[in-house]
Amino acid sequence: MRQFSTGATRNEDSHKNDYEGYLCPLVIRRFGDYMTLHRKQADGKLRDSDNWQKGIAKDVYVKSLFRHFMDLWSIQRGHVVIDSEDGHEVTEEEACCAIMFNVMGFLHEHLKAKNKKEE
């Protein structure tokens, strides 16, 4: 048991997930900025922020993940990477956020399928 100077008590939390410790607010904020920027679709419409949760095939995530990994790897090796869609220079931050998106999307699809099997 944990006891606080106020007299309040709580169960021990050493075996509970520590999301605050596992995540970095700088990274989450930058990822949010990246996602907000990429809500605008090619047709000019704004997609819902959770649109990706409707379902994207895992192979699509993997193909995109590889493209963004290649961008990050190239940048890390000192090469300039130019985005093929709008011609801007891709940054390490942008590549990392894109990789995060694809990894989380892939895991999301994996966990959805796993949970359905367990039902």
C-alpha cells in the first residue's frame, strides 16, 4: 500500500502500465501536428482524424512504412529527400511521424483481427 502525507492510501502501482512514463509529450505533440497536416486529402476534403481506424489493409501499411523508412534512412545517410507529391524536402521528423503512423495502423489492424478471433 502507498500512504500519502494527507492520509490518503492507494494500492501499489509498480505492476501497472505507466503510460505517462512510456510516452513523450514532445513526440506525441509532433505526431499530432503531422497527423493534422495530413488530414487534407488530394480532393481537398478534410478527413476525420480517426478515419484510419475504419480499416486499411496491413500490406498497404507495410508498403508505406518501407517508403518512409527509406526516406529516414536516406536522410540519415546525408541525402536530401524530396516528396514526390508536392516537392517539399522531407525532414527526419516527418519521416519518423509517417513511420509511427504506419506502425500503429498495422498494429491496430493486427489487434482488431486478434480480438475477433478471441471472441
